[in-house]
Amino acid sequence: MMYAKERFLASTRATALTAAICGCLAVTACGGSNPVDSVAQSVAKASYSPFNVTIQPGQSAASLTLNAGETEPRFALTLPVGSTAVKIEAAGGTGSPVLTLSPDADFSTSTLEFKCVSARTCQWAFPALTQPKAVYIQVGTRSSYSNVTLNTYVGPQPNKVIPLNTGEPMSGLSGPVATDVFFTFNVPAGASQLNATLSEGNGGGQLVVNESLTDFSGMYAEPANTITRTVVAGKTYYFFPMASATGGSYSNYTLTGYAQ
């Protein structure tokens, strides 16, 4: 069924957290309006040390290489006030990088708040921060890796578009939210169809799809919270959860894409 923009906006006090898909293998935001600042920071192997290298939200650290027994590169990322979503990934290269996150600079503790969905990817959503939050990142390995790039995405600023990989859930989606964050799914080569599912939440969350970041007059929703779209080169579909007309608020939903 089709919904007018006014009907959706009347059901929530703020703009919804938004997601998109596109037929693309790249790690950068494909089809989005605000791609990551790629290779904004490059860290040479000679600089690896137990001390954390500051990396700004939206920046990348390229050409990371590590052998077993060597000192792991470590980074300090500060999420600014107003942040509602983050993705940290060790992309590309060869070998087996393993991300470890900690709220402490010496990595002495861990927290369930920081959610890693694979050895290479950590991502989660949360209520808008009222004060900055530090995340410390270690790019370790069980064997070795070379030419890996550490990417950081923080929404809504500086990254209004955050790419997700199919099969890797983005959890913690709650509403209403204070700002826009758009997600793109990196669809594997050869895939012809993508299913987006909103699940596991509380309240009246509704999954919606749109084909624009600015014109929401053609939004489409499915009551079952699973929407299927054909992957078309150069075309982007934007998925976003928001409060349904009858459901009021929602919390702790998970958005996952599955390619076929």
C-alpha cells in the first residue's frame, strides 16, 4: 500500500532512521548523497605502537599490514553529540583482520554496547548521544593481514549515508529519532534480488521503502515488515523504520538485508 508523506510524518515527532540498498560491491556509500571521506587518514606500519592513533568520524586508515606477534594498530574514535549510528569495518586487503572494540584506551574492558557482527565489522544504532562517546579500536589478527583499510562511518554527521553488508544486522533502531541516518546495502555481484527485514523490536515499528532521499511522496510499506526489491544497476532503494500509524513509538528493532 502507498502512503503519503504527511501520513507518515504525522505518526512520529521526528524524522525516521533511513536505509537504502544499491547494486554495488564497493565499501563506500554507493548511490548515496554523502559518501565516506575515503582514505582521509593513512597510517604507515612504522607508526604502529601501543598508543592509540586518533581517527576522526568518517575517516579511513589505509594500507594496514600486520603479522602475528607484531604490535596491533590501535585507534581512538570519538562519536560526537547527536550521533545515532556507527559502523567500523576492516575492509579489503588479504588475510584475517579481527576488530576489537573497547570503551577504555588500554583495552582493559569490553562492553555489550559495542556490537560486532563479524570479525571485520562492528555496527549498531542507539538513541542520539547527549555527550561525546569514545570508542577504541584494535585491528588485530589470528594469523596475518595486508593492505586492509579501516573505515569509520558515524551518522548523521559526518556520514548521512552508512553502508551495510547483506547478512549483517544493524540493531538498536528506535524511534522517534532526532536526525536522519541513511544506510546502503552493498549487494554482492550477481545478486538479482534483495529482501530487507525489520525484526525483533518492541512497539509499532514499520518498514518503509522509497527511491529518493528528498522526495517521500512515493513511500511504500508492507505490514509484514519484509520488503523485496529487484536489484537494478544505478538504482537505489531507501528503506527506513518509522512508527506506524497505529503503533506509536518503537524500540530496539533490527534491520537486515538478504541478497539472492
